[in-house]
Amino acid sequence: MAESRTFASVTAEHLDRLKQVARDRHGISFDPPDGAKGVATGRSPFGDCIVHFVHDSAQAALSVTLVKKPMLLPAGMMWSSFEAVLERCRGFI
């Protein structure tokens, strides 16, 4: 079963910054590149990671669903890394 989380207080500017950091620092690709919802795909030393995301600008909420991850990469590590990047993006804007 896919694991999902919703993050509050995420503006469109936060999402744009998050995507920029994810692309530039972590090599993550987004389909579509500028959409408020879509698929993010990245690679780890253990294999591919895929998440679906939906940003609700009216509620300032970002829902993220972990679709695929390497078995050797704990989901908790992925979530904590994502939250850390999101917090840095919130502080940047």
C-alpha cells in the first residue's frame, strides 16, 4: 500500500523552490515540470524513487504519495529528508 503524507503551509512559491532545489541538488525530474500536481522521479544508490504530488493552493497544502522506493531505503529516511528540504525552502522565501 502506498504511503501518503500531507504538509500544511506550503505555498505555490514554496513548491516552486522545492522543485528547484530537488532538480538542482538531487537530480529529481518532475512531470510535468511546472505543474501543481504530477510525478517526481529520482535515483538513489539503491534504485529509483517515485512520488506523486498534488498541491492545493487554496488550502496551502502539499500531498505526497510514495509510489516506489528501493527496499533498502527506509521510507522514514525519505520522509525526513523531504521534510528537511521543505523546511529550508520555507525559510528561504
